[in-house]
Amino acid sequence: MSTTTPAAADLGPDELRALATRAGAELETAHPEEILAWAARTFGRDLVVASSMGDEVLVHMAAQAVPGIDVIFLDTGYHFAETIGTRDYYAEFTDIRLRTVLPLRTVAEQDAEHGPRLHDRDPNLCCALRKVEPLERGLAPYRAWVTGMRREDAPTRSDITVVGWDHKRDKVKVNPLAAWTQAQVDEYVAAHGVVLNPLRQAGYTSIGCAPCTRAVAPGEDPRAGRWSGTSKTECGLHT
């Protein structure tokens, strides 16, 4: 990857926000690989992918479009073994630079402070401690980050742009797959031999931490298996 372009490196938050707004409009119909290439040209080493290894197409595509790109993986301590295996595959066999970010406390330390199974009693606090805070630290060195979010994922994501502004963090947020349908994702997987998290074969359409994720029945919303039986729909990373 090239170093950050002087134009992007010198822009303040207001100028970066304007840049993101323009790019979101201009790249709306672009292929995700073109969007990733634009982000790499614009931000260089100030660009990072955040992946839970439940968005394998994004990681595969980023490795192809932007060789050597940094990828953050939040190791919550609650991941399925299949997810950890998927992370290890992409770290070893694709052209990414994996950065695993850990929470400030181990699961055992969290249990001692808040009691066991916090994810059952207060999932919002558990996500804040094991996902949101680590992501803040992980993203701190960068000016732009890439996610695998798609508009089809959930009603709460129906209006996301391919390039937008992260008001919470004052960073550019790139969602190259935002406009893609599941059919387009499946076509890309088949055409490029993308290695998927094995949980896909067991009906897991949205993959998070093991205690808070179940397989989805045919016809259910793709994210119905996340925090099933509660009103929670997002972990807080994107809200």
C-alpha cells in the first residue's frame, strides 16, 4: 500500500466529512473493489478493515484489492472456534496484516467484577466492554475504516452509504458491500472460491459471539439469530 496521500492527511474533520459525502454519491454504483481501491489511494496506511470473520467476502476482497491492508479482529473471548479458525486462515493465507485486539479484561476478570454470564444479564454492557471499547483503541491510529455492512442485513442498516462519515469517531467509514444483495455475495463466493466460516453451513447467517448467536431458520431475518429473544439488534459498533 502507498502512504497516505497529502490531501487526505492534511484534511480536518469537516473537510473529511465533505470528502466522504462526495465519495458516497460518486461511488454509489461502483463495484466494491473500486470503492476499496479509492479508499486505499485516498488514505494509504490510514485505512483499516474491521472484521469479525463473519464478513469473509470483505476480507477476501480487501486482500485482493489492497494487498497488505491492516485488518482488525476483536477477540472478545467468546468467539466460536470456527470463527477463530477462519481468522487464522485469512491471517496465514491471504495478503492482510492482522491485528487482534483484546478487551481490557479477560472473561474471568470480567466475571469477577460483574458476575458470570454478563452477556445474559446485561448484553449492552458486555458488548461495550468486549467490543466497543476495544474497537475504539483499534481504530485510534486510522482516519478511515472499512466494514462489511450491507443494507440487506437489517432495517437498521437500510440507509447506509458506500462511503460515509462516522460522527461518533470523526472518521470516514467505508462500506463497499452496502448495496450488494445476498445473491451478489453468493456469486462472488462461488466465482472466487472464498473460504467461508464453517458456521455458514450450519445456518448461521450473522455470526457473533457464541453465547449470543444461534442458527437462523429458513425464512427468518438474517440477523434473527443475534441476541435472540431480546430487543437488542446491534452490538454498538455501528451506532
